[in-house]
Amino acid sequence: PRGGSRAFVDALVRGVTKHDGCRVELNAHVAELLVEDGRAAGVRTRDGRTLRARRAVVSNADAWSTRRLVDAATAPDLAAQLDARLARVERCDSFLHLHLGIDGAGLPVAPSAEFPAQWASLDGWAAGVDAPRNLE
């Protein structure tokens, strides 16, 4: 995209900050997910700040990291729900899956010195994303 990969980050930040009272917190390490009346109500950061949510708490943490942020003593239902979900999921190595669509008209179809490969295409999901030679 025009502006490089930074343009994706900028677009995501604009998508959040265009709403009144919404902001993106950088380097705000979360210590605890605050649950009130059965819903995520905010987070407490490692430095002791409490950030309250009006409608939702959004995170990019995986399910296991999220579970560690839920105190079973103060949110037993959510902890049990997450534990049940995690019991059904097999862990795999870290993987980022981001679907983006761009107008690729005129772009090369194969990598070259002028246009190095910056994409991947899986041969199939059945083998798993970490299977040897599963990339085209």
C-alpha cells in the first residue's frame, strides 16, 4: 500500500480514534481483566492504572494469555467458560492471520529482485500452518 506497512497501522488507529473517547494505548501492559456483572468492564495495567470500557474491551492477546488475566475468584463464570474453551483447543506455534485486500492490478505475480516476496499462500489447511513445505 501507499505509505508501506505503516499505512495499515495508521488505518487501524484511525478506525479506533475516530470514535469519541476512544484511543489506542501503547506499551500499556495489562495485569488484569476487570469483570463486572458478567462482562469485561476494563483492564488494570501493570503500572496500576485502571482503564474503563464503555462498550467493549478489545485485545489482540491469544486465548491462553487472556485466561491468565481473568481472576477466577472475582470472575468464576468467565474463568470456567474460558477453561472449557481452551480444553477443546490444541495449541500451536504463534501465527498471525491477517486478511487484507488490495488492488493488485499491475503487480508482479512472482517475486523478483525488484519486487521481493512479501506474501505467502498455503497449499492447504489440513497439514497445518507450520507443516514443512506447506507454502507455495
